[in-house]
Amino acid sequence: MSKAVHRIIELISELKLSARQFDISIGTANGYILRMQKNNASVGSDVIERIIKEYPQVNLVWLITGKGDMYITEQPQPKVRSIHEIEAYIDNRLKSKLSDDKKTLLDEILKEIEDSIN
């Protein structure tokens, strides 16, 4: 299994950058990526984070594991809910809360009755 540093080298090539340009773009020391490649070393999470910040189109799963595509093909869109769905959700939450409050109040009353009997 190849290491993240090998995928970073592949990414640099795909971006048509030199290793030095890439190091500068992510704010690492000059020669960092090539040193990591030469030593077959692991790249730190801080470097992975810098890469994703600078190149958000890069698929993080691919970068770390090698699985999937190099680039994110589509961003999941947040689900837009209708007014009816929102109102139903709020109504259900309120009913649940009221039911819980009623149960708590009933338990308190039953405890008071029991205490007064004893």
C-alpha cells in the first residue's frame, strides 16, 4: 500500500507544480515533500490539513487512504426542507416535550400523594 506522500507527489504532478511551488503553497519548509518522499516517511496531519485548506477540491479520503478519486466530484447539497416539514418537526418536538413534562408532573403528584399517605 502506498503512503500519503506518494499520493501527494501524484497530486503535485497533476497540479503541474514543482515540489518547491507546492511546499510554498501549503506553507511547509522548502524541500519538505521531497525529503518525505526520499525517506519514505509519513506526512503529519498538520500537512494534510494544510493541503486540504489550500486545495479543497482534493478528496481527503483519497489523500489519506488512496481510495476513491483524487478530486471531489460533487459536494453533497444540504437538504432543503419545506415549511410543512419544519412545522411538523417543531410540532412533534413540542408534543414530545409536553408529554415528558406531563409525565414528570404526574410522577411528582403521585409521589406527593404517596408521601402524604405515609
